[in-house]
Amino acid sequence: YLFLQVNLNSLILDDHAKDKLLRLVENCYDPDTNVITIMADRCPLKQQNYDYILYVLTALYHEAWKKETWEQEKSEADMEFYDWARSVSRQNILSYLSLSSNDTSPHLPDYEQAVSELFNQGEDDYTLFKYKESTKKLFEIHEDQTL
């Protein structure tokens, strides 16, 4: 086997291209090290396998940058990851804050992170607790208050 390891940060990718590349490489990506590993053993010579690996990496890179027409038509619910900056939740919170006495809140970044983690990592005890706590801080709800 001949293999090539590429750190994802060494590639120039926007959010769309990064997401698409990770979907294309699937099991070849290690999120702990942020490394993509491409292996080849199909050719008889080492140099041929190396050239093949470079070809595969180049093809993956260029494919990741392609934007298909159907990708432009996706709604928020169809997205592969939750993007706070483009979300309806963000618009709603900003509208609420502008109508309330607070034009902004120091707790908004914590709320943004908690909502994004809840959507992107899924519901578990930690993400739900973090969401609950950030929501209480954002809306200034204290333990002695009931909803």
C-alpha cells in the first residue's frame, strides 16, 4: 500500500467545498487529527500508485468546489450542518432583542454556540443542558422564576 495524508487545513476550501469534500472522502477522514488519508495499491509500480493518489486528490478537490444547481435550491432543513449566520433562529432572536429593552445581549454568542452544537452534534445530556442554560441567560430567566 502507498498512502498520502493531507491535513484538511492545508487545502483552500470554503464551507461548501469543505463539507462536500468530507462527504466525498467519508471514511478516509479522521476528525481527531483533521487528516485525509488516501491509499492506493491498484498499480504495479509505486510511482504509478503515487500518481494515482495525486489524481484522486485533485479530482476530489475540484469536485468539492463544484456547485450543482440542486445545491442552490436547498432549504435550511436540507442543509448538512446548521449554520447560525443563515438561520431563521438567528433572525428571530435578533428581532426579539431589537423589540425588547436589550438591543443586544452579552449572552448571544453562548446561545449561538449552544444552538449550533445541538443541531450539528445532536441531542445528548450535554448539548441539551448547554442549550437550556444559554436560553435562560439570554432571556434573563432565573431559577426562582417559572415559565
